[in-house]
Amino acid sequence: MSTPTAVAPLTIDDAETLVSAARRAAEAAGVTVSVTVLDAGGHLLAFRRDDRAVLISGETSTRKAYTALQLNAPTADLVDLVKPDGPFHTLPTALDQPLLFIAGGVPVHRDGRLIGAVGVGGGAPEQDHGFATEAVSTLA
């Protein structure tokens, strides 16, 4: 049996790279956002809200990151699962957790292992997903 190899955790430098990349993508699109980065344990590593971003974007970016982390999937892929006819329809209310099923949260993997997540809020859901995805691609 092979011994699993250790995977480097998400670092503060990684988190800053993710925040900067997401903000650059949003700025290029003319959108003000909040960006949250969580480590694999769900702990806050980095957060930034643009001066003109709507206040609730701070909360939505954090909840999107948390949801992507807990379910190890982009929140954009989960939206249909919680609709009234979806298999996880009751999940948002069944658990006492800060889950948010709106596009903009993306898990971060290293060597195939989940090491954290990034969430973006402030733009349209599809925009937020694009900004988060672009940020994650900078770590690849």
C-alpha cells in the first residue's frame, strides 16, 4: 500500500494571489466586488471588499466560498440542485450552515486535493463565477 503524499496547504501568499487575480478580472469588467479566500478547514485567509462594492457582497462572497469548500464543487454547478424540484431542495434550510447556492464560489485544489475555496460577490452570478474561476487558474 502506498503512503499518501502530503499536499502543501493554501498559504497566505496563495490567498493574496487569488484575491488580486479576482479583483483584476472584476476591475477589467468594470465590476466592484468582494473576494473571500478560505483554507481547507474553512478558516478565513484573505478578504477584500472594493470601496464601492455593495455591502452585502462581503457576506455573499464568504458564503459562496464556504459552500464551494463544503461541497467541493463550484457553486455555479449546485444552483439547480436546490431548486424546488432538485434533489437537494431542502439542503439550504436543513443545515444550520452559511450555505449560499449562487454562482461565484470555486474550490481550490492542489495535486488533486481540496485545499480551500474562493468566493466572489458583487457582480452578476455568472460574472462572479468567471472572476473566481480566473483567480483559481492563476494557482495552476
